[in-house]
Amino acid sequence: MYQYDLIDKEFLADRSAEFRGQVARRLAGELTEDQFKPLRLMNGLYLQLHAYMLRVAIPYGSLNAAQARRLAEIARDYDKGYGHFTTRQNIQFNWIKLKDAPEILDKLAEVDLHAIQTSGNCIRNTTSDPYAGATAEEVDDPRVWAEVIRQWSTLHPEFSYLPRKFKIAITASAKDRTAAKVHDIGLLMRQGRDGQLGFEVIVGGGQGRTPYVGPTIKQFLPTDRLLSYLEAVLRVYNRHGRRDNIYKARIKILVAALGAEEFGRQVEQEWAKIDAARADLPAAEYARIRAAFAATPFETLPARSEAFELAKTKDSAFARFVRNNVKAHKQPGYAIVEVSLKAADQTPGDASAHQLEVVADLAERYGFNDLRVTHVQNLVLPHIKLDDLPTVFATLQAAGLATANIDLISDIIACPGLDYCALANARAIPIAQDIARQFADPDRAETIGELKIKISGCINACGHHHVAHIGILGVDKKGEEFYQLSLGGSGAEDAAIGKILGPALPADRVATAVDQLVGAYLNVRADGERFLDTYRRVGLEPFKEAVYAQAD
Amino acid sequence: MPRLIELADGQARWADDAFVNVTDEDAIPETGDVILSLTRFEAEGDGLLSSNSRRVGVRVESDQEIEVLAYDLPRIAVVALAFPKFRDGRAYTSARLLRERFKYEGQIRAVGDVLQEQAGFMVRCGFDAFEPNDGATPEAWTKAASRFRHVYQRAIDDKPVAFEERAS
């Protein structure tokens, strides 16, 4: 993992001191709320329905045990005992008092955490693959490049007042676990025929009220030119992105208006004028950052673990956990372990202080002090020995963290919705819980297979409903919560925007409707087809009929 | 005479503003230093510059591109870049390009909704004169501009970037 050096630490200390001064001026009445708002937003502090919400950045979704424990401590001492992981690998605390915020930021800074650029019209935390450094699929470690971007984008003097927020995702695996194609910039690492590494650059994807799968504007950008190229993209956007209408200010609108080809041409033109020697990092700095992600000191182990195999035959719950939550590791004898934060009756993405500490202990004891957050709002222990898996499972189970549902129907993404959020039209959390209850039978869930449900409480689409196999959007109809279903979206490498199924349904109809959709799928699916594959083969009609036929 | 904050050698100080801001409706005064809008400069700037008797500045709005000034820059004493709202960040790019791409050595002045919280970004992008909109004093400006001991990316100021500090 990247370790903060004195420079990184002093930077956070300066930031903390700056915010402490701003909060003091606000509490003393020297700043009005209007003047204070942009300052607190730049430190991740939002004013929500009931309280201040603090969003803490987890750079590219990577944490160590000390950091996870500190998050637990903050949840316990300043919140109601839990935190909420977001779809961009960050964590939110929902019940923060303004007077406590500077102290919280100081405590975060002690373990190299911060809330810089978790809000505001600036470059946000970069999303990266939670399996980085652990999966055999990747052509390079994407964290190296995410860290390069973190440093470059931190308090960038030219790009801190963009037309709108700006989100970058980076993946180095063919299987995309970052939703790269619906980010402002998606960087897909590729290996050229000559072995050279580069990025396919996608610009102008996005969700919200105008969802787009982003177009590719550059097929192959050599890695050492990354920063100058980003500078060119951001500069074209900063100058030409719309500022007259907040809903048309994201880069996707500019790219769509110009066309990908023309936008790409403008970027190339700007890029050609940039002095690469000044804009791109020197090789020594790339090397320094890469060294920080040096190979984990794995033991040489046999690929097969007798203890692991025996536990699978003796404990069916463990076997189920292995089938659904344990993924292949590049190193023989190790596995990637997904820790679901989607237990029945839980708020998707919430973790209690105790749960955070349990996972921190496991990471420290069994997992090279490495812990990841996924954009699907789960946690990952990326390097666990197969021999240790039964013990790790038992510990997770005792903490309510062994729900064996990764990518299954109850592994639902949900935004905080009207339970917390000032923008929401409808609640998202109770709908997720209704669906989880409807599909509580784990055998049935496994029979159904991969099915990604995502719920947003409003059109801003924080719950990623556009890119869900089954998307659910909360709308307000004359003061009542209704839910619009859409099918066929995907945020992965096969990215697509879902299509609306039909008229919105009342809250108490949603779980039943999902059941009817699943019924229709099971009726017609061919061998090996996921829900998404079946939908793509048969289209919307059979599903529409399943949900709306009886009602007519 | 009105005052503005000028930055020299890392110190912000009050300075008398010798320039008169001439709106597009006003007649250009007979003598004295003036700042004109870009539109007016394009129409009347040549005459003023060739008389060589006074300094001329140009006010560039955030939706105007500074590239059109490229030819005249060596003769322009001040480029005033407007912030219609503090959230409008286009002037940061304009300032940076003036210094980095066009090697402009005159004054770059921040005008409009200019707040001390933006001081650090403005200084790093090449602004060296400020008309604050929030009553900021030079002391507050210096403090705000020098709050961070380290920076992570190259800009116009001569601060060593984190990777340069690490290498040294």
C-alpha cells in the first residue's frame, strides 16, 4: 500500500488547520451559511435532512487496519455507531455535529485519511478495482495510476472550480468492477502488442437525468503521458463545459453536444500544445509510487488446501459462502474474500463500528493489513490464505458479515434516499429490505444467479439504477412514493443504460414486481444465461407482461 | 485613488490603482492609464497603444478566450480576468495560459467575485493583483495564499512540487 510520507502528512495537517479556522469563523458568526457552504462542501461536509453528513475519501477504495479502526472510532464517538459506504468507494457519516467536524478531520489525518474533494465541482476520489494486486486478470496494478491521479488532482489550482463535479475510474482488468464507462473519465488499461501499457480513454459517460455510456476518445494513451492528457481533457471541459444550467454542466453534455470525434479532436489539439516535460511526471516519481505498491510478500503455497476442502464438505454454510463470496486469487493458495454489507434487514452499505473493527482485525491478522471497499458497497479482504478461510468465515459469521450473496439478487445497491438525503423524492432503503426479504431463501437466490438490482431515491441516480439489470427509481407522485422499474442496464464491461419497463408502481408492489420479473426470466432462460443475457435475447415484452398483465 | 492588493515576492500589499476602468458606455479619458473591455480594445486598442502615452489594460470576461490577445500581449500592461461568480473557474485557465503558453509578463488581475479562499489557487495560476470582493486585507490574502506548505502539481508559481521535494 502507498504510505504517506512527511509531505503528504503535512499537507493534511495544513488542510485540517484551514478548515478548523473556517468552522470557528462560522460558529462565531463571521461567515454566513451562504459563505460557509462552499468551504464545508470542499471538506465533504453536507447539510442533509436531519444533520450534517461527512463524506470521507477512501482513495481508490483501499484501507489498512488502522484506518478502518479509526473509521469505527468516529462512527462510535461522533455518529450513531455506524458508517455508510458509497458507490464511489467512500464512507459517509450521517449524524455529524458541525462543532465536531474539525476534530474528526484531525483524527482522520492522524491515519492519513481526509475528506478533501469528496464534494464540490472538482476532481473527486478516483474509483479503482477492489481486486487490484490480487486478481490474475489485470495487466498492471491500477492503484499506481490512481495514486498518480490522487496527487495530481489534489487542490489542483486550475481545476477546482469546474462546471460540475468530475469523477474518474480506472481498471486494469477486462472485467470491470469500477463502472468506468459511466464515469466522466473511464481509463481502461490495455497492453499493446509490443507489450507497452496504455489506457483506452473513455470520456463523457454518466448517470443522473441524462445517462450515457461514455464513448472512447483515445484508443491507446501511453501510461507516461497520462497527466498531460488528463490536463488537456480537463482544460477543454473547464473552458467549454456549460455553466448556465447545473443539469447540463457535466462533461457528458459537452461530449454529446460536440460529438465524441470533435471533442476528441479538441483534446488532441490542446494536448499538442502542452509541454509534456512539465505536465507529465518524471520517471523517478512513477517508480517511487510503483514501489509503494510492491508485490505483497505471499508465501509459496500449494494451490489446494486440505483444511479448506474439508471445511467445505463439513459445513454447507461455508460452502455456500465460498461459492458466492470467494474469488480466484493470482497467487496459489490464496483467495479474494468479499464481505457483504447486504444482510437481510440491513441498510445496504452500512457497517457498524464493531463490524469495521472485526474486518480490520481480520485484515491485520490474515490479510497483509489490506482492506478494500467496492463500488457495490461491500468490503473485500483481497489476500486471504485458503488455509485461513474457515477461521475468517467463522469470525465474519459471528459479526453478521458472512451473507453469501455477492452479485445475487439481494446484493442491492441503494442510495441513502429519503431516509437521509435532502434531494431524494422517495426512500430507497426500505425497498431494498423488502426485496431482500422476498428473496431470503438462499437456495432460490443461487438458482436465480447473478442479478444486479440498484435503487435510487431520485433522478440524480446515486444508486446507479440506470446501469442495473433491474433498476428502481423512486419518484414522487402527488406526495406519494412511487417506483419506476427499468431493465437491461449494466455498469460493467458490457455497459448499457436500462429501458423503462412501464408505469411506476407503489412501494408495496415493488418486491412482488421483482418476483414476477424473476419468474418470467426463469421461465425462458437458456442454460447458463444470466438475467441480463435473457433480457438481451428476449427483450422487454415478456417482462412487461409478467408485471402489468394482471393489473389490466 | 482606489486600492487593490498586489503580490510581490510572496507578500501581498495594498497598492494604489492607477488604472481607470472604462465601461463600454464611457468615453475614454484624455489621459491616464485605462482598462477596456476586450470588445472595446479590439475596436479602439490599436490607436491607444500606438500613442504610447499611457498604459492600457484589457478586461476579459470568463466566456472570452485570451488567445485573441496573443499578438498584442507584449504591449498590454494589465489583463483583468473576471470572475462573474467565484464558482466560475474559467479565469484560472486563462491566467495559466497567459503565463505558461504566451509568456505574458504584465499584471494579471482578478476582478469580480474574488474571495480570499481562492487566493492559493489564483496565485498558483499566475494572478498577481486582486480586487477582493469580501473585504480581505493583504494580511489575510498572504495567509490564505501560503496556507499549504506543499503542492502536488506544477503551476505558475515557483513552489517545488511534492515529487521534486522528494527527489531533493
